[in-house]
Amino acid sequence: MIELHSWSTPNGHKVHLMLEECGLAYEAHPVDILRGEQHAPAFLSISPNGRIPAIVDLDGPAGRPMALSESGAILLYLAEKTGRFLAPDGPQRYAAMQWLMFQMSGIGPMFGQLYHFRSDAVDRVDYAIERYTKEARRLYGVLDRRLAESEYLAGDEYGIADMATWPWAHGIDRQGHDPAHYPNVVRWFEAIRSRPAAGRAVKLFRAQRRQQLDEASRNVLFGTGPSTER
């Protein structure tokens, strides 16, 4: 049994998707990042950086419970645990590592900043909007070129690199881009969206999530104290 501590965010959905695809037994524990629950001592004991998602595998290595945070690390762990969605060796394994790191170092941080300045920032900062819109456009171009030559990011097989990237690619048009410019991204996105596990993954915690940020939530997420990635 795996205890999942998460929320309805792109980084959360990465792990939700992997758990659903693998059919692993898990208990879902919401961590309301808009109320600051990510800063509670109990959560920090399993996620030292105060970020969702995090898991506790009650049947970890050597049969002992193990806590793990950081979405990329969790995907790698679950792939190794189940023997699924990551090639055991060879070029496809390293291609998956490459595109997973691409998501973690590029897509996540840059798209996160774009979402923030386009949707969440109280004050409009034109320079920031232009900066992150251009960078997101460049990154979509990288994805589209890769997906023009490969069905999935690491090759012919769907895997953890796709699961990591897919939740961040929702709403290309809402990010200020024309989906028609990225036909291969759209093809790839729709193929994953049609998977039953993807439908279940994005519904997790959706009912509990408030759609609008109030002042208290903004202070929790974007104030001077600790914050969490959305």
C-alpha cells in the first residue's frame, strides 16, 4: 500500500497518473496547499522541502516503509518498483532520463512562471509575461520537433517522461500559443488524454480544490514565507 500526499496540480498529476497506470493500491491524502497544509510538521517529515506530491510506500525496500518526495524521483522509484514505463537498460532508458530532466528543469519551472504571471499575479508585469511566453513557445517547439520523429518522448513506448510532461501541456491556447503550431504535441497530448488512467488521475482532489485564489491563499503561496510549487 502506498500513501499518497498530494493536491490537484500538474506536479501532483504526474504521480497520480503513474499510480493509476500501474494499478497500484494507494490511499489518497489531500494536502491543501492554499491553506498552508504543506508546512505542517507531519507533512514536512515526509517532504522536507514542503512540496507536493510525496508518498510513503508501506512496503518499501526490504519491506520497510519509505517516504519519498519530489515528483521526478517518485516516478523513477515507482518505475523501478513495478518494472513498468521505463526501459530497464539501453538507449530508451537514457532517452527517458533525458526527457524527464527536460521536464523538470525546463517545462515545469518555465510553464509554472508563465501560469503565475498570466493568471495569478495581482499586478500585471508585461516584461515577465513576455519573457515566459517566449520561453514556453521555445519549449513547445522542442517538444513538437521531438514528437515529429517519435511517438512518445523516449521512443515508441509511453513512459514516465510522458507522464511528467503531459499535465503541464494542458491549455496551450490559455498560455498564449496557437495549438495549430504544435500538431505533434497535440497528437501526443490527445493520445494520453484518451487513456482511462489519465481521466482518473486529473480528477483526483479536483472536488476539494478552490478555483479562485483569495487573499489568504495568495499569502500562503506567494508571500514572504515558505511556498509550494503549483
